[in-house]
Amino acid sequence: MATHPYGVLDGAGFEHLDPRFKACIPGPERLERLWTGARWCEGPAWFGAHRTLVWSDIPNNRMLRYDEVNGTVGVFREPADNTNGHTVDRQGRLVSCEHLTRRVTRTEHDGSITVLASHWQGKRLNSPNDVVVHSDGGVWFTDPSYGILSDYEGMKADSEIGACHVYRADPASGEVQRMTDDFVKPNGLAFSPDESLLYIADTGASHAVDGPRHLRRFKVGADGRTLSGGEVFAECTNGLFDGFRLDTEGRIWTSAGDGVHAYAADGTLLGKILVPERVANVCFGGPKRNRLFICATTSLYAITLNAKGA
């Protein structure tokens, strides 16, 4: 699959809503489309050692890989069990959420696959969506029902659990523990830079007119295994929050219907990076971790910021 010279987008820009946003955007910087040709891009994960980005094209049942050095895009894995969200753990291994198999897996350095989570209390998970790894090795993931609602991005099936929760897989025992029980459709999640807070998106409005379309903020216990709080941090002003990441200053860069929304740690919407397609997820990468890669419907975009990924 060859690269395409898409370059800087004409007319692409920003929406400044707070004076603090200006400092985040280098003066001449503009959004770039790096590649297009997917049906639904999701789950970007950056590998700094070889300067590549891996992401999902869920309905096409494949994972793609962008090489920052030469600008090429190729297939990383196909079929890919309708993978959705990904992350890279502290050992540089790819951790993935699979809709089709309804499990969370890890790709080892030799290419073999280790199953980290597939059941809770003897019942199959719904369709793990997004994942993050704590510094203690705990694997936290969301489990909405999107992959079993139809055959489009998984396989239609009934939920064995009967609800959608957030879970933690223990690195030592492998035990899967339910961490929350009051979400409609838990989606993206990420820790604050010091791991004292956990932010989780609820996209329940995707299937209910009056459903949630917000980010919630939880306090993480000193043991790294408990949550408290859970108040609403921000309501999405366009579409739904999906995947997101934090920078070293605690700002949140989150997907939305009209682009990427940037929030200060105090909950203020600072501004928007306008994208011509609905955004699903983002991640920081590049040699300085100041390159924001954006998965938006059919395309992969990127922009360099005055911000570094946490």
C-alpha cells in the first residue's frame, strides 16, 4: 500500500476559545492528512523505537502501520479480529482490544499473542474498546457493546454480562476485576501524568437520545487498584468524546465530532483543532512526543504541537 502526498489541508484551522490555547499551537502549524482509504480508523499506538504508528481499520478487519521515516503505510495485520483500541505497555509491547474475539490481548516481541482478558466471573466480555496500562502493570479497559450490536465491526451476539463496565486485569494473577458499574457505554480512558486521576468517556448517546456524552474523572487510590469520585469533567459540545490522551501539563486532547478538543486540567475547553472528518481517537508520537496523530473516519491526520504526550 503506497503512501499518498496529501500534505497540508487547505482551509484547515483552529477554534480558539481560551487565551491559553494559543501557546499550544506553533504559529505556522497546520493539520496534515497523512493517508486515507479506511472505513473507520481507530486506536492509534506509537512505537518510538522504530518511529511507526499502528492503528485499526475496524470494519475492514485489519491493522495498518505508518512509517514516519519514509511516509509509507502498509498492512500490519490482516485479519485482525476487528481490533479497536491499542496501547503500548512499559515493555514496548502492543496491547489490543479485539471486538471479534471479545478479549484483550498482548502482542509479544516475537509476534506471539497472549490473552490478558476474555471473561469476567465466567461470562464473556462484550467487546473491549479501549485500553491503558498503569505503571504497576495493571491493564485497564472499557467494555461497551459496540462489537456485538451488529456484524459491522464484530459479530452480533447477546451480552452475557448484561451491562457495560470498566475493568482491570491484574498483571500477576490475571484476575479481571470490575472497576465501575454505572456507565452506559464506557469508551476511551486515560490516566493523568501522575496516575492520580483516571478519565473515562461515556458515549451512551450513540444509541440513546438522552444518553451521556461526557468525560468523567475518578481519583485513583494509592494502591493503583481502586477508584473514587467519578464526577462529570466535561460535556461534549459536538458529537461524542471517544478516545483521548493527556499531555505532560495535564491537558486533555480528545476526539469529537468536529475535530480534536483541548481541555485544561480545570475543565475549561481551550480550543479545537478542526478536522474535516469525525475523529475517533488520537495519540502522541514522534521523536519529541509532540506530534499528535489523529484517527478520523477514513483517514490518518497529524499535527505538531507545543505539547508533549504524558
